[in-house]
Amino acid sequence: MRNTKTLTIQEDKKPGYRDSGKTFVLTEMPADQGARWADRFIFAIMNAASDIPDGIIGGGMAGLAAIGVGPALEALSKVPFDVAEPLLDEMMGCVQYRHAQGQPLQAIQRGANCQIEEVMTFYSLRIAWLELHLGFSFADAVRKLKNAQSAEASQDTSTSQESSAPS
């Protein structure tokens, strides 16, 4: 049985956010499909002139997780859209809309009948998809990254103050 994750869009986004309260169910890809998706993603970022650590190729989702959040997202920004688009579409193929509890889930439609009305909801769903497949929280990873950067900045500041202090 595939892992699932339910995401309800919170109303605190902004007043009048059209997707507030909508619920989506994300279902994990089968292992073979997920491994192929991750390998295609890794090759796409490699071809975009990104440095990929040794041993990542062929690592599937575990290899992608090993790259880390920051480097993976930075590398993705260098991938041409025509290469990234099929990967993004395949992610959305794992997302269904829950109109009401007890009702059948609906595939996400395209165009005017799309259940998603806000662009930012797509980004929220993609982050949730990555969290489901990679097994970690982006919010936690970003918080840890910010804490590490703050600690590094504090270290740099104290080191520069020590080196500029009169002897």
C-alpha cells in the first residue's frame, strides 16, 4: 500500500485566498516510477551544469534526498522549463482533490475546471509531494538551514571582531 499525505490549504495565506479550506490527497508513486522520476530529475540538474556529489546517480529518491533541499532547489532553477515540465506534471499526477469527506477523490483537472484556483497552491502541493517521497519536512530543513547560516554568520562576526581587536 502506498503512503499518502493529506494537505488542507490553510486560511492564513491571505484574506480571500480561493483555495483556503480545500483538501488534497497525495499518494506516493510506486517504487519503480519514483526511482525513474528521481533519476530523471538528477540527470536534468546534472545537465544544467550543477555539481552532483559522487554516488548520487542511480540513488533514486534516497540519492535526491542526499543532495539536500537547498542544493536541489537551486539546481532545479537552472533546468530548462521544457525539461522540468514533465517532472512537475508527473508530480501532480499523484495529487487528488477531496471535495468532501466520504466522497470519491477527484483527479486534478486542467484549465478552467481545475480545482486549484491559486498558483501558490501548486507550489504547496509540490513541496508536500517532495516531503512525502523524500521522507523529510521542507519546513524543518529550511529552519535548520537558516539556523546553521545564523550560527555561521555569528561565528564570522565574532572571528572578525577578534582579528580586528587591538593587541
